[in-house]
Amino acid sequence: MNTHEQTQSFRLPILVFAGLIVLTVLTVLLSGLDVGNMGALLIAMSLASIKASLVLYYFMHLNHEPLIFKLFLGVAFLTLLVIFVLTFSDYSFRVIA
Amino acid sequence: MSELAHPIEHHHDEEGTRLGFWLFLYTELFLFAAFFLVYAVYRSSHLEDFKLAAESLNTGIGAVNTVILLTSSLTMVLSLDALKKGAIKAAKVLLMVTIALGAAFLVIKSFEWGAKFEHHLFLQTAKGIAAGHGSPLLTPGEEMLPVGQVLFYGLYFIMTGTHALHIIIGGIWMLVVLFWMSKGSINQEKPGVLERCGLYWHLVDVIWIFLFPLYYLVA
């Protein structure tokens, strides 16, 4: 059981790493698509978010942390969201000469 | 009297220390978030210039550096894993590989920056151009790069520069951890310092995961 657990803990990071490399290749390949500015931005940021989540959850071991660690992350993320949404609710309606 | 009879034990809360470290990481995240916000606003107001300027960055170099940082994150995870299992030697080797990968990232980055310096794209100001440091990218008759491109390169240098500074700090930290591991003060029972060093290193990786497509790909 112990040896099994050890190989498991070795295998998971390598699997996650392989996933990160695949997503990086995908990011480069999909950036060639002609989907307009917002489309390209949406694809690139979605893939980056998935990669960041993998790093946070598996490499930074959020999967083994208690609930409070995840709540902290949620609060940080929501704060960022509010800052970006409020900024663009202003900038999008400005008339820039 | 009873206090003397029971001397105060040194209490160490590993989970609390880690939670506190995560709080520090969020302050780092918000430092970069401010830069990303400025990028987002200027990109939306100078879209064409941002696309033109982004084409001058080498996607291949950016991709290679992305793979280097992702690999260094993996070796960091494996190093901590090895330390927690008591394999000190493996942990040290893996940490050395992580340091080497961080150094490789910086070397590649410095070549990239060097090429931009040669094209006088660093902190371009009207004053510098008047002194004869105009960029060869300018068409004759133009006094200065369009303002949107100046903003792009300015943000590029500030954001990748701040990121590189974090790589340097992470590298120094890892060297210190390596030294303490040799001395034995970081070991299987007390892996906390390596663990926090790893968290810091992974955050720097997360920042790069967003920098890469925004500067090298979305052109």
C-alpha cells in the first residue's frame, strides 16, 4: 500500500505536467485561428486559466488544503473580478479622442 | 511559579504559517494584477498598435521559456515530494535542476531583451529620439513610434522585468534552501521552508502562464 501510494504521488505531478505542456501547445496552435480580437483573447485566457488552476490545485497542493485556503483563493479571485469589471464599466463608455 | 514549572514550549503552527504565506502570495498577485489591468485598458484603446508591436516578439522564444518554467515547477514539486519521503539527496538534485532551469529562463530572457535594446525599444522617449536614438522600426519622417506601441513596449519591459526580478528572488531563495538542506536544518520533519519556496516559485509560473499569451500570441 505504501509503495503504491509513493508511485501514485510521483505519477500525478508528471501527468499534470504533461497536461500543462499539451495546453501550451494548444494555446500556440489556436492563436493562429482567425476568430477576431475578442475570440482570440477569450481562447487564450480560458486556456491560461485552466493551466493556472492545474498549477494552483496540484502543484501548490490546494487539493490537500483545508476549506479556508480555497475560500481565500475565492475571495482574491472575486476581488480581482470586481476591479476589472468596474474599471471596464468606466473605460468602455468613455469617449477617447 | 507554575509558569516556571512548565517552561513555555516553542509552538509552531505549520498550517497557519502556510495560510499566512498564501496571503502574501495574494499581495504578489495583486501587484501583477495592477499591471494586467493597465495592459487591458491600453490594449482596448490601442488595439492595432498592440497587435503590430506584439508581432515583433518571437513566439518560439516565449514558448520555449514557458516550457522551461513549467518543467521547473515539476522538478520543484518532485523535490518537495522527495524531501518529505526522506530522500534528501534526490531532493537536493531536483532543487538544483529547478535553479538551473530558472537560470536558463533568465539567460534566454536577457538575449531577448538585448535584441530589443539594439532596436532602441527600451523606455523610448521623445528625448531619446531627439538625441539620435530613433528606432529603425520607424519609417522615415516619423519622429516617434505610435503612442500605442510605446505603451506596449513599456508594459512589456515593466511586466517581464518585474517577473524576471521574481525569478531572481526565487533563485536566491532556492540557493539558501539548498544550503540549509546541506546543513540539515531543512529535513524530512521540517520541510516548511522548501514548501513555501515552492509555493512562491509556482506563483511566478502562474504569472508567466498569463504573460505568455498576452505578449507573444494575441497579435
